[in-house]
Amino acid sequence: MSILQCCAACILVACLGYILRGVGSRGAAAVSLAGGVLILSIALPKYAQPIVALLEMAESAGLSEELSVVLRILFLGLLGSIAADICRDMGEGSVAERLELLIRAEILLLALPFLLEVFRLAFEVVA
């Protein structure tokens, strides 16, 4: 599915959700959620091949662990953003904010070994 098709599908789902909200239907959030899941499930497989190629290059360079952590951080950021947007669509802004805080804390924990290494190298240069 091309990006233009994904955009058109997103606009279609948004219009359907808007119409359902206008008539007071409780199914608007479900339509938005189902549409988002369907669009992502169609669009995401095209990113598998480049990720596999990156992992293979990182493994040959001896950086597979580092790239794995970076990909996990990126995935957590995307997943957290999507989940928070779904919460906001359902009218739960406070839940979305807490979820985003949790995701930020998790990303910080995953990135902590990198930060510690940067600080160690900085102290070696200064000392």
C-alpha cells in the first residue's frame, strides 16, 4: 500500500468517525480504532525488509546489540504515540499523558547505558 493510499484510507476513517460522532453513535471510537489498526497492519510489512537489512549490517559490524536497543527505543516511541492518540480520541487525555510519561521513562531506562558510556568518555577526555 502506497503512502497516498494510506493517507486516503486515514481520511476515509476520520470522515466516518466524524459522521458517527455527529449522530451520537458510540461506535465512532471503535471505527477509528479498527481503521487505524487495519491501516497499520497493511502499511507496516513494507518496513520489515529494510529493518532486516539494517540488522544484518549491524551484525556484520559488531553493533547488533546497540542497533537492537535503538530499534526498541524507536518502536516504543511510535507505539506509545499511537496508544496515546487512541486514548485522546476516546476522550481520555489524562490517561494519554500518563502513558506518554511511562514511555519516556522506559526510553530513558533503555538509553541509560548509552548515556553512561558518553559520560565515561567525557570524563576520560577531561581528566
